[in-house]
Amino acid sequence: QVQLVESGGGLVQAGGSLRLSCAASGSTFPISDMGWYRQAPGKQRELVARITRGGSTNYADSVKGRFTISRDNAKNTVYLQMNSLSSDDTAAYYCYAEVVSPGRTLGYWGRGTQVTVSS
């Protein structure tokens, strides 16, 4: 069973920065894609950014140029550097990881970390 533990959320003023981290453990196979999703109150969970094991990335249009996703494969850890934060970025942020084993791909979620941006 893969466990994902997020850290780095909190309260920040508009225009500020935060860095989220997510460490994965318990996988017997290499972790494939990792990513961050977010969910604001009353809204659906949405993709923020994803990164492949090889380092290819994709971002939601709303965060391009402000957020940067990265990972350390040796540590099974993914990061999200968030700059120029606005109140629209306020949400619970969830880490996601995929594990590819023979014949199947499983996705795992962290419990979430709250990011609140005050205007």
C-alpha cells in the first residue's frame, strides 16, 4: 500500500509563495507519474500539475508561469513551488502518484494540505 504524505500548506498573503512537498512510501514498484490536484469549496477537484518519472510536465492554464512542479525520484518526492499566489489559489491541495505494476496501473492520493491565500 502506497502512502503519500503532504506538507507545506498554510496561510499566505496574496502575491506570496509556498512550497508543497509530498513523499511517497510503501511502493514495491517504481512510482510513475506524480502530481498535484486541488479542490476549492463547492468545486470539483482539478489538476494543477503533473510530472512524469522522466521529468515531463504539464500544468493547468491557470497556474502556468507561476507554479513549478519537480520531483526527486531517489526520494520518491514531488514538490510544487507556488509563486504569485492569489485568492483563487485557495484550496485543499492533494498529492497524486501512479504505480505501474505488471498488468495494472494504480493511483494513490494523499490526504491533502490546505492552502489559504488572503487578499
